[in-house]
Amino acid sequence: MNQDYIIPNEWSIIEEGFEKERVISSESLFSIGNGAMGQRANFEETYSGKTFPGSYIAGVYYPDKTKVGWWKNGYPEYFAKVLNAPNWIGIDVEINGENLDLNKIEVRNFRRELNMKEGWLSRSFEAKLANGTQIEVRIKRFLSLDLDELGAIHYEIRPLNKSAKISFNPYVDSGVKNQDANWEEIFWEALDSGQETDFGFVQARTFKTGFNVVTYMKNSVFLDGKLQEVLPKLEEESSTKIKLNYTLNASENQWVSMVKFGGYTVSTNHPEEELISAAKNLVSQATEKGFEKLLEEQKRAWAKIWEMADITIEGDVKAQQGIRFNIFQLNQTYLGKDARLNIGPKGFTGEKYGGSTYWDTEAYCLPFYMSTKNQEVARNLLAYRYNHLEKAIENAEKLGFKNGAALYPMVTMNGEECHNEWEITFEEIHRNGAIAFAIYNYVRYTGDFSYVPEKGLEVLIGIARFWHQRVNWSEAKGKYVMLGVTGPNEYENNINNNFYTNYIAKWCIEFTIENIDKIEKEFHSDYVRILNKLRLSKAEISEWKMVAENMYFPYSEEHQVYLQQDGFLDKDLTPVSELDKSQRPLNQKWSWDRILRSPYIKQADTLQTFYFFEDHFTTEELEKHFDFYEPLTVHESSLSPCVHSIQAAKLGRMEQAYEFYLRTSRLDLDDYNKEVEEGLHITSMAGTWMSIVEGFGGMRVKDGKLSFHPHIPEQWKSYSFKIIFRNKILTIHVSHEGNSFSVDGEEELEILVNGNPVKVEPGNLVKV
């Protein structure tokens, strides 16, 4: 049974009623972020029940020493941990001498709302304390998009049945731990702490990586909205914690409130000696504006994002809520302002998976950012990999590859491989292909080829060299083979000739050679520079060509399909539909041995090839492969339903496409995989966007033009979305009556709709 307590709403995630067993799930679902920092929706006040505290700062990590039972040569020395950052949100509350703790008191009318339109989180409830005092509490907080090192909390309390002495005890605390520390280590070294009237801070540095962070707060208190001049008492002072006390007397029905500004100033953005003064500068700006004005600015900043990124769905509230939740979380995680950052699989919502960068960025996230932000954002994502090329070459060298062969990491923070599961770290090498495909995808979509001679070709050559060295010549087959790999389907390890891996390797080599030829003709000085720098010869390129032309692909004549890998037909091909539901999810119910011997597919694998290289295959071939593999797919990877939704839509199977869409868009909201407590699936959320735009909208790029084959689920009245294509903004509206297109600005745009050319002129709505 999936969870179903989130109330359907077009613009908000809403929870009503307080249930202790869902606190940790809600902490994930109601997470907030602003691209530079983020936090789970932990309560500000003390909570003695089960909770998963988590605050995170973009780019700040710790290299946690690898922990494995049996060390194999070549293992990465560490696993990069997304750090639980010092706590700035804490406000302990006492009412008539009793601590406010929702785990220990009677709670009524509990309501929590994450307003996605305006970018804030609120919580309200009534409570009866053991001392008999009844109170109403309202809290609102947000992380500023404009001042992205600043967060704001407005915490107000009203005694309902008697007057009350109310104490707010705000604090900042660097004495935090990660839940998933390999060796139970503390990752933060306390450096300094201090207080000046309403301002307090703690300064801490990460061990090993040396990130220096000042966690700060500035507090003010109000009675019925009027600022009170209350001198705080220093309640607690240590090297890791500063806690202040503000006590006010409130009459029955009188509102007492605290505004707390806080956040982090970090050595990646400021000189270390200026971190405290940077924090003071931020709080003085915040205090001058006040909570309400900052909130208005927050609403405007989010309105600007939604203006471009929103997808509207008419007639299906759950589907609408799902897509907006996904778009909202993507924008909370990464806004493209800082080229040093990337898109972590959990964003700012949990610690699992570590690292900040997986192949998910190139395979799933790039299309979303290309289409909803300016071109520079997508270029930054590509440049991120170019900047890590030397590390990718080092990663390959550690495994015995030579001559500038590059193996990009499965998981990384700084370009160095830091994932330590053998079958993923050393075998899931298809990730190299996604990085090359992203370059192709970027050029195809934006028309900006300049990236390739400037940076991209060097990346492609490193990748081509890797594939050339990774294959073996099989005398028996008279072909080049790829042994000991893991494809996208991680329920198969250490297999030979994974179709997707072999296919993308062949394509990478051909794409690299094609670009070398183009650059030789059109960018000759770059061509000479790159060949000299990388010592690339015509003879080496000829060897690559031999590999690409003679790559082996396993194929079944009986089924007329490419096989996921050698030996796939040796399995008992019982479809998923015949599995007992109590056995799902397999990764929580079956032994790994049983999973590996089964035919069950975690995510699109062979079908991932058909998604990336759609034009290489006929629709009939797609249908045959879809019908063979989808019945064996358990979709226990968050990256699976979106690819299947796009392909089902292409095949005109709208009911199936719609089911997959709901599954990808509400994966976390409905907790399909029973793991939302660990955090959200941020990178797969971009796949949800693709399900609508590429799936239902049928958007592709054909010969430099946008092409659409729109479909609409029967559950919807209409849907619409905007995309930026080559500096033009196109709006697409699809309903059962037909499709309409309009373009912003002053230039026309020629597109294809259902294969026919259509001219869209500014100021004219074109109906098709």
C-alpha cells in the first residue's frame, strides 16, 4: 500500500493531522532549498520522537574512509559524504516552565504546508501541555533565493486559556553528526563561537576537506506584532553551541513571536577571515528589510522561475501536484548560478548516495535545464565535466588504462571516484557514454557548437580512448566484446556484452571521429591545438574505427530482439505480473543472489538505448523490444518509469504512459519504493518533466527544428508548457480539441507538428 496522506492540491504539499510514524517521511517531503543550501523539514523546537535531522550546504562534503569487508585493489579511498551541516533553525520553547515537545503533548489541528508557488514552508497546530496551558502555534520559514546564504523563521505562539510566560531559546549548534558515517566519526571541528546581543554564531571547519563555515543567527521578539526590546540571556555557550533566552509574558489570546534569521557563510564564497563579518552583513540587510519584505521578495523570485518552468495540467489535481513538486524540488536543488555545483541525487533532502554528481545529471537533468533556463546553465553542467577531465584520466589510470583514457566517476564531488561498491564503481562504465551523449544533446538542442572545439572534444577523445582500451577481440565471435560490466539494470552484475554499454561505446567512438573531422575542417587552429596537446594520431583514430565497426551485440533470432546481455535467455522469463505483490520491492525482500539469477530488470537498460538513439531504430523495433522487456521490469529505480512513459506515449499506449507518468511524478509523494524517509529522488524528477514534454508532447529536435507529436491522457482536459529553444520561448498547449503554439519576442519559429512544417509568428496563436 502506498502512502496517501498528502492532500491533493495544485500548488501546495499539505499534511493534516499529527501522526508520529510519518514524521520522518514528511521531513523529506517538505524539505526546502535555494540552490546554495537546504534542509529537511525538521521541527524548530525540541522533538524527542523519531526524527532525521538534516541541513546541507552545497559543495561542502567529507571524504569518509571507505568501509568494505574485503579490500580490492583499485577501490576508492573514501566515499564522499554530503555533510549534515550545523543546525541554525533550532528554537527550544518553554511555556509556563514546560518544554514544548510534540512527542509528549496532546496535539490538535496540526497542519503543514509547503507552498511551491511562493517558496515557503509553514506549520500550525494547537496543543495542550501537561501543565494545562492550551496554545496555538504558527510557524513559517523559507530559504531566500535572492540572499542565498540566508534563511528566515517566523515562530508565533498564542496562549488560549490563560496567560503564559513564554521563553524562546534560539540556538546555533555545530555539534552534529551524519546518520551514515562509516566509522561513527565527527566530521566538524569546532573553531570559535560568540554572541553580541541578538547575534550569535559558531564557526567550524570540516576535517580533511577544510571547508570553513560560520553558522549564524539574529533574533528579535514581538508582542502582538510590536517589536520588544528584550535583552537576551546567554543560556548556553560552548565551542560548538550558542543558545540565547528571550522570555515574555503573554495574556490570554495575545500573540508572542520570534523572527530568527540564520544560515551559513562559507569559505568557498568568502575569505575565511571575513566569514563572521559576512554573516553580520547578511543579518543587517535582513533586519532592515524585515521578515515580510523578504517573503515578498521570495514570492517574486519564485514567480520568475515558475513563469518559465511551470507545466499546467487541467482536470487532474494529483498529476498537477506531482509535476509541480518535481519542478519545485529541481529548482530548490540547482539553479545554475554556480558552475562548481551539480545536481545530487538526494539534493538537500537526505544523506543517502553521497556525492553530488551521478550520470543522472547528463542523462536526465540536462534536458530540463536546457529547456527552462538560459543556455549558460546547461553549458555550466557540461563545463563541470571538462573541469574534471584530468581526474577522470587519473581514475582510469588507477585501473590500468593508459594514454589519456578517461573514466568519469560513478559518484563524485571533485572529479575523483568515491563510490565503493565494486560492481558499480568498476563495471557500470556506461556512465562515460551519458557524458558524451550530453554534449551531443546540448549541440543538437542549442545549436551552439562552439563548446566542442573549446572543451568538449577533449572530453570525447578521453572517452573514446577508454572504450578502445576496454574492449577485447573475441576470436570465437570475430568481434570486439565488452566483458565484466554492469548496465543501467543494477540487478545484473559482472555480465558480458551488455547491449546498452556496447552500443553507447560504439556510438561514442563514431561521434568523436565525426567531431574530429568537423573541427579539422571548420576550426583548424583548435584541431591543431587539441591534436598536439593530446598527441592524437590518424593511426590511433583508425584503431578506434575498427572497434566501432566490429562491435558485438547479442541478438535473439527467435525473439527478434537485442538481448540485454549474453546469456539473458538462460533465465526463467516469468513476467513481473506473476510475482506475488508481497515479494516487492525485490531489493528489500530477496537476497542479492536471488535477484542476480532472476530476469527482473531494475530500470530501462536495453530500452535506454531506444530512448537515447530513437532515430537509429524503427517504431516496430521499439514496440518489439518494449513488449519483450517491460513485462520483466520492476521499476525499482527512480529513473525507470519516465523512460517507459516516453516510449509508451510514442507507441500510442496512452493508458500505460499515464500510469508510468503518475508513478514517476508521485514516486516520493506516494512513496512507491517505501524509502522516502531517506530523502527525495531529485534527479529522477527531471525525468518526470521529460515524461510530459518528450512523452505526451512528443518533443524532439529534427534537423535543427523542434518537432512535436502531441498526445493527451484521457484523464486530462489539457496541459501546457513552455520551453526555451535557441533563445526563443515557445508555449505549447494541448487539449482533446487540438494543439496551439505561440512564440514570445519578435522572431518567428518554424516547427514540425506531426511531421508537417508549421510557422509560429509572434503575436499569433497557431492552432493545429
